[in-house]
Amino acid sequence: MAIQRNHFQATYHDECPASGNPADFVLLADIRPPQRIEFARERMLLSRLYLGLIQTMNDDYGAEFAKHSDSATYRTIGIYVFLRTVMCSPVRASTIAHVLKIPRATVLRRLNDMVKLGYVERVGNAYRMTDKVNIPDLRHKLQRRVEMILTTAGELSKIGFGHSSPEELAKREKLESNLLGTATPTASQR
């Protein structure tokens, strides 16, 4: 075990030298990711984006939300309920469970937590977000998220990533259709 740990440390430090900056996970220009990981730079950029978006959600909605949102499941359910709310389509717990592939009991527990916090309300057998999601200084906070996304997209574009084949576009359209619970015409059907 000690041999494996020492090998990992040596390999990690050889492949990922520290730049000495405490914010290394944000400043990526000088980092050379390990060659043994496929699409390492692209995945590093996306990881930075995911972490940034999660952190801004926790910052925006405060300690009470962050206390419960340590679970990716909690955030995922909340985001899906929000999506369906802005689509003017409250969603049933069974639909959430089916679409997100999460056990219905877990979905119900998380929804009940969000109802207690006042972020979600029940409408008949369905759920939707409340006005509590309208946080102060929302325009500025959304702009920060958009800038993070655009910066990441620009960096991915610079390295030639993101040009999709017709097959990849069809897969993406099918995934979007499944998430929204709608039938989206494919590129060939348009």
C-alpha cells in the first residue's frame, strides 16, 4: 500500500506540478494535464465550470440551502423542478424519478425538504418552484454564471473541441427530449 501511495504521489507531482497559486483549480492556462487521461484539458475546463456553478448556487441561496444541497441529487431535483416551472409545467414526483433515474422515495424526501425550506410548493400531485428563487441581485449573479459558461466554451473552442458530428447532435437532441419529457424532432425530421 505504501509503495502504491508513493508511486501515486511521484506520478501525480511529475504530471501535475503545482504553480504555487492557492487558486490553482481556477487558473488553468499554465497547467499541463496528464497525458494518460483522455481529453484531460477539456474535462479539466468542464470540471472547473461545474465546480464554479455549484459554488455560485451555494453562495446565492445561502447557508440554509447549502446545508441541504451537499447532495448532487438534491441540486439535480431542484434544477429539474425549476426547469419545469419556467416551462409552466409542474412536475410529478414519479416523472422526476423516471427522467432523472432516481428512486421515487429519494425524490419525495428531497422535495419535502425543499417544501419545508419554501423553495418548492405542491400543486395537486405536482411540484413547482416558489418565488423564493427570486434572490436579490439576480441579474448580476446570472451574468456571472453566463460569463463562466462563455469563458469555458471559448476555451474549449480554442482547442478545437465542441464540433459535433451529426450522430453526436442526434444523441444530444434525444437526451434533451428525454429531460424535457417532450418529443423533439431530429435534424433529419426538420
